[in-house]
Amino acid sequence: MSKQEVPPWIREHLIRFEQAQQNLQNILLQKQQIEIELIEIEKALAELTKSDDGTIIYKSVGSLLIKTNKKDMVSELNERREFGNTRVTILAKQENRVSESLKEIQAKIESASSGKTQPQS
């Protein structure tokens, strides 16, 4: 079947399907990046718990290393971990919604292409 033979409503569903796929890929990429950051935060917190309270700690700020204390650094990392966990939860919900949307669109495309009639939206 050539592109000219595809009814407009099927083309519309195909476009929506491709957009939803791209959206899902973006969500998965963001989620993966945050999960990697969370692993790094956990490793940093583990190292900090091994260190003495008087140990000099440096944190990276842009291209600089700034001296800080253990208490402040642990607090900052815990805050970042909490924020990251919240973002992962939100992205997981978005992932589920987009996946369901993809299934619905795919079903409409299959129904429309097999029946050649415009499905009810």
C-alpha cells in the first residue's frame, strides 16, 4: 500500500504513534540518567559515612572544587537523592501513561487498516 492509498485518519494515527514513541524514548532516557545519578549519590553517601566528621570534603561546582564539611555535604546529597527519587516516580507514571497510549493508538491503527473504515476516536 503506497502512502497515497493510506486514508487520512490512519496517517493521523501513525503520526500520533510515532510522536508517542519518541516521547516514550525521551522519558526512558531521562529516567535512566536520573537513576545513574542516584547510584552516584548512594556511592558518595557511602563514602561519606566511612569518613570522620573532621575529614576535609570538596565538592565540584562547575570547574571548581569547593571546600565543605561532611554534615552539609550529606544533607545536600540526601536532598538530591529525595528529589531524584521523586523525579523517577513521576517519570515512571509518565512512562506507563505513554505506553498505554501507544497500545491504544496501535489498536486503532490495526483496526482501521484491517477494516478500512474510519474508527471512532
